[in-house]
Amino acid sequence: MREYDLSNARWRKSTYSNGEGGNCVEVADGFPGIVPVRDSKVTGGDVIVIGAAAWQAFVRRGV
């Protein structure tokens, strides 16, 4: 499995997260070909790295 250096990642709340403490997903921009994703309530927790094409397909579906 490939590892990525995310130590300088700038996280932002996804527009698909609600503002009421519910489904809070953060993504980091600026990583060509991938989209790092984490739970904003557990910022020191695990990060999922999703391929950019898969992320775009996910967002287009509005899931």
C-alpha cells in the first residue's frame, strides 16, 4: 500500500457535510490524483485516500 505525506495538508469541510455536528467530512486539496478524506470530529484519526476519479463520481451522484 502506498503512503502519502499529509503532514502539510490543508483540510476543509466538505460541502456535503451539514453544519449541525452530523456527517462531518473534511477533504484536503492539492494532492494530484487523490483526495484525502477524514472525519472532522476525529482529526487525529485515520485518513482515507480516494482516487480523484472515484471521488468525482461519488460527488456527482450526490450521495
